[in-house]
Amino acid sequence: MSWAKIDDRANEHRKQLAAGPEACWFWVCGLMYANRQKARDGFIPDGALRLLYPTRQPRRLAEKLVSVGLWERVECTS
């Protein structure tokens, strides 16, 4: 079993507050997903967004995380 570490004051950070509760849970689910991957590079492909958390608009939550600076959008080179 693997573990994902989260600062116990993360919920007080300005970026988390700006993202809102649903996007923050999506962020946590993204950490868990990324930690389970062999590469452990933090990359989450667009196709995996629906696997993170059962929401109708995973792309909207991902965009919110990008807009507050918790995630970065990158172009896949492979």
C-alpha cells in the first residue's frame, strides 16, 4: 500500500481556500492517483480525470485547480 502525504494545514492555504471544497477534494484525489503511478512524476492525463472523483465536471475542477495555481497544465510530448 502506498501513501500520499498532505500538510495538516493545507486547508488553510490561500490557494485551497480559493479553489473551494470540491476542487480541493479533487486535488487530494489527484495526489493519490499520481502517487500510485509508477513514474511518480505528478502527471495526470486528461483521460484519467474521470477516474479521480465521481463528479459530472472533472475538467471544470481541473481548470479551477490550474487557475488558483495548485495544478499546472502541460502539453504531453509522447
